[in-house]
Amino acid sequence: MFRSNKSGKFADEPRLDDVSAEEVPDYQQRFGAHNVDAGDHSIIDPDSGVKRGLKDRHLSMMALAGIIGPGLLVGAGGALNSGGPASLIIGFGVIGIIAFSIMQSLGEITTLYPGGGAFVSLAERMVDKSFSVAVGWNYFIIWATVLASEYNVICSILHFWAPQVPLWGWFLILWSIFLAFQIIGGITAFGEAEYILALLKILGLTAYFIFAIIYASGGLVGQDGAIGFRYWHNPGAFNGHGFRGVATVFVFCSTFYAGVESVAVAATETRNPGTAVPRAIRQVFFRIIFVYMGSAFFFGLTCPADSDELINGGAKALQSPMTIAIQNAGWNGGVHLINAFILITCLSAVNSSIYIGSRTVLYMAQSGKAPKILGWVNKRGVPVWSIVLTNAVGAISMMNVSTGASEAYSYIINLAGVSTFLVWGSISFIHIRFRRAWTVQQRRIDDLPFKSLFYPYSPYFGLFANAFLALVQGWTTLSPFTAGKFVDAYILLPLFGVIYVVCKLWWRGDDKFKRSWDIDLDSGRRSDLDKRDLVGDECFSSLNLDTHHIVISPILRHSITDSSSFSYGSIAAPDLISNHQDKKNES
């Protein structure tokens, strides 16, 4: 399989995905890729120790449907009741525009720097270490609260089917299963599971959209006329709540959208981040239109906003607009079908929450922002202790079993909304800092592999919009004033500042704010960009370096005078290329 090229100096390098298990040892010997694992042919990331086991199709499906969960299918019922169908569309639309601007910012910086930690590490690179700590722990709060919420929903669904098993019993069973799957299965099993579950979620949501169109048109067997936009007139487009309802829906929608940025977290464990991440970023637009706007429209079309079951349903599935619509259409047994669909989304949501939360903690620990033990990765590339910690936080969901603790549980879950605004605003700020440094250091905009649309308006819009929503989301707690809800709505705003100030004092002069001309724009860049900047395509064609899997050929290896200048995914030695060109001329 391995052939020499015409000069006889370089062996052709096959793509890693094309290497069979039997050929891995020969691949290692011929190309020096000693970090190839013969089990699944993945490459170990040299910085974090995690395994690059996600394929392009995994990341694409995660971007399209990975975070569709019970928050959307069940939580949208509470949003619909609070603001009506018009507020639901306004909320999903406004937050969708903000999410799109955030993903444009994230796409530009993470396709250039696809290393571990995603925007948390970029916060340290573009701003300072203290800012990175504040962003990282706020991001972990999102996934800790989302995980607890998903555990609560999935336990409620199973308890609906098997009430003889207590909620805490279901939790212990599921907790053990998910922990074992994440640790034993590893990143490859996670990717395959998310791919299959995401596909099922898209099919299920599409089926409901088709049902909604037929139902609204009056096409169901035995249906007494079309319902059209009946529920927009009664109980009304805003369900009698006006702007107050819209403000409430913003908080709901921010929680539903949380996770659109998760593709950046997965970049470190993706085999071809240079192509997979930009593609996944671009697919977010279709996700916003199809998943979120489609759900907002059809939920409001088929379910009355004043339905008592939206907030007082006995089981989680009974609180879903999908269930109410199917029951109103005359199929009372449809609750079991929706239960099964929500169960599928729960499995995916819990799986994703543990993954994203654990990888956030992993980077924090490996960069000195969390206890060192949480940064340990076993030889299979699995961050065991960060997974255990993240999954353990899911036990918060059991607070909802106790009557006395259920109110505290609701307060904790509500933190996810404001945390999302803080993290998204931080991403916009990081992008602004990056572009400022890129300009000050006289870099070419054309050298960026992914250019943010509508720059500079997009990141500034994202920054100020998230700041505004972080402030207005607690407006409904002012009249009537509720101390507990007010603190819950705004506690993370000063906490973000407290974390930043405490870290600044802790590190004192060792953590200075990065000036634009001091920001490091070179280390950790995508390898194919470095190649393009150093030499022409013809020269690199002769070097036979694949743009996604950089492996040093034998002759080229002799030219390396400083091994520290080489790492997987980057080439940072212009003199190395000139040395090779000299050898070509001599020959």
C-alpha cells in the first residue's frame, strides 16, 4: 500500500482513516506516527491527551441536532404559556439571530485555533487568564444545570411507565449507565451514539411538523374542520401577557439554544478539525431555521397557550405541546409515543451534557484553573475524573424529589439562562479582541480560513445584545418583587466579576491584560494555513503532507533542527522548508 514517489525520497502518506488495523504498525514505522492507536486508528492530541475519535459526520450531526432535548420539547410548553405563540416566535427569532452572530465569531477563531479548551482557552490568549477562569466556570454551570434538568426529566418519564420504581432508583440506574458508557466507550462510542440519536431526533421532529401541517389544515380522519391560526386569536398571540411574556420567553429560549457553541468544544477530539468545524459552524443556520423556528411556529399553531396541562401536567410528557396537540386531535394514546421520543432526546442530552461539561473541566484543570487531578486522562484518551465530577453534579436533580428542596432546585436550573448570555457575550468580546490584534499586527484578513459575516457589526451586536438580555431577563421579578427569584436572576452577574477579581489578586502581576500587539497569533494555528504562508502549493505537493493529518516523512525528519517547533497539526519552522528546498535543488 505504501509507495515511493518519483524521486524515491518520500513515501506517499495515506489518509489515516484509510489505514486498516493490520497496516497501523507499518504506518507507524514508515511515517513516524507513534501516537496512532491500533484499536480505532485515532490520534492522541499531544496537548490534552484526549483521542481524536470524532469523524466529520459525527460533528455535522451534533451541530444540526445534537442538543435537541426535553428542554425544547417540554420546556417550550412553559414558554408558550408565559408569552403565547407570538412571543415564542419572537423569542426564538431574536435569540436565534444572536446565536447566529455568536457562531460566526466562534467559527472565525476556532477554525484558526482548533486546540483544546475552545473559547475558554482563547479567552486566556486574547484577554487574560482570569477572564478565562470566569468564562470556563460559567460555561460549566450551564452544563451542570442542564444535566440535572435532563436527569430529572428522564427519571420522570421512566417513573410514568414504571411507578413502582422510585425516582431516586431510576436516577442511580441511569447515573451508573451513563458513567460506564462515557468511560468505557470513550469518544468513538460517544460520537456514534450521538450520530444515531441525532438522526432519530430529526426524523421525529420532521414527523411532528408533518402532523402539525395536516392537523392545522383539517386533514386528519374524523377531524371537524381546520384549526388554522385559531390559537393565535384565542387565547391570543401573547396570551394576555404583553412584553412581560416576551421577556420571560427570552430566558426560556436562551436555555434551549445553549449548546450551539458545543461544536467548538469537540474540535480537539475531531480527526479533521480543519474541515469538520467550519462545516458544522455553517450548519447552525439551518438548525436555527428548521429546529428552533420550526418548533416555535408549529407548537404555537397546534397547542393553545392557555392549556392547563402545559404547567400542571402530571408527567413531563403531558407538559409538552406535542402531547397536548396529539391528544386534542383525538389520539389519547399519543402520550406514550411522545414519551418515547422525549426519552430519546433525554439520552442524547444527558450524554452531550456530560461530554461538554467534562471537557470544559478537563481543560480548566490542565491549564491550572481547576484541581490538577481533574486533568488526568487515561491511555485510551478518556478524562476519567472530569467525567466523574460532571456526572456527580447531576445528583442535583434529586433535590426535586423533596418538597422542601424543589424550590432550591428550580433556582439552580434557572441559572443556565443567564450563564448562556454571559458566555455568549464573552465569545463576542474574544472575537473583537482577536480581530483587533490581527489588524494591529498587520495580518491579512484574506488569510483567515473562515471569515465572520457582517464583521464588525456581528460581534458587537452579539456583545451588546447578550449584555442587554442578561440585564432584562430578571425584569419580571421586580413586580411583584420576589427576593429569591431576583437573586436567582442576577447572582451570576456579580459572581462573574468576583471570580475575575479574585483570580487577578491571586496571580497578581503574573496575569496582565493582553495588549493587541502582545497577543500570540501563531501558536496552535491550523497546519494547512502555516503551509500556505510558508511556501506554494507545488512545494508542499512534493512534501506530500496531508492537510488534515500531518506526518513527517523520513527525509524531512532529518531536516528538523529544533524538534520543539513541531507538533501535531502545526508547522512553525520556515527554515525547515528552505532546507528541504535546498536539498531538492542539489539533487
